[in-house]
Amino acid sequence: MKKQDFIKTVASKSGLSQDAVAKSLTAFIEVVTKSLKKGEEVNITGFGAFKISQRAARNGVNPKTGAKIKIPAMKTPVFRAGKTLKEAVR
């Protein structure tokens, strides 16, 4: 499902306009992004949690050339599904 399909579906189920849903979705994404940048975890009960995971620096190999490369340490966003969402998908 693409973003526009998601917006249409939520709009039809909620009775809101597509414009209102699009603005809400954009605001949700901005809030989650800003919170993760600050290092905060975002928990949505029944849905899941967004958090930042630290990945250590490591050595890698360029598959095309076989050359060894150093992959720097980085922060990566992670989503962990909540119990309700897991059960609904099963």
C-alpha cells in the first residue's frame, strides 16, 4: 500500500477529508522524526514503538571489487511491533 492509498483508506474509514488525513499523517511523521532525532522513544500502545538503535563500526567488503571497507558507526531508526499488532497479523 502506498502513501496515497493509505490516505484514501483512512479518509473513507474515518469520515475525514483526504486533505485532513494527509496533514495528520505528515504531522505524525514529523513528530516521530523529531523525537527520534532527540534520542527519545515513541511508544504507541497497541501498535508499537519507534526507537533509535546504535550500530557499531565494522569492516565490510565491497561485493563488486572485493575491496575491504570500513563501515562507520551509525544510528538507525527501528520499529518494534506491539503485542496487539502482532496478534492481529497472525
